[in-house]
Amino acid sequence: MSDQPTTTAPDDLSYEQARDQLVEVVRELESGNVPLSRAMELWERGEGLADRCQRWLDGARARVDEATKKDA
């Protein structure tokens, strides 16, 4: 990840993009080598990315549930 948070809004990312960026955010936070202000930026970015991933997964689950109801 770069020194600046990615500017693409989480809602504009695919699941895979959001997941990959979230992994990078976690990796950077876990390094312990970031100042507090940067850590806060990363935390906020991570929260948005995690929310985006969860909404993608919830949507996928709803589609699977709907498809299985039609087959039953």
C-alpha cells in the first residue's frame, strides 16, 4: 500500500479489490511502524473496506438463498 490511503471509495470497489486493500491495511497496521495519525486513517479505511466486503458477501448469500428456494 502507498503512503497515502487509496482514494477510491470502498463502494466503488469489487469484492476482490476491497479484500486485497483490506489485507494491505491490516498488514500496515500490524507492522507497528505507522504514526498514530496514519494508523487512524488506515483504521477508518479498513472499516469501510470491511463493510464493503460484508455487503458483497451478504448479497451473494441472498442470491444463493434465492436460487435454492427456486430449486426446492
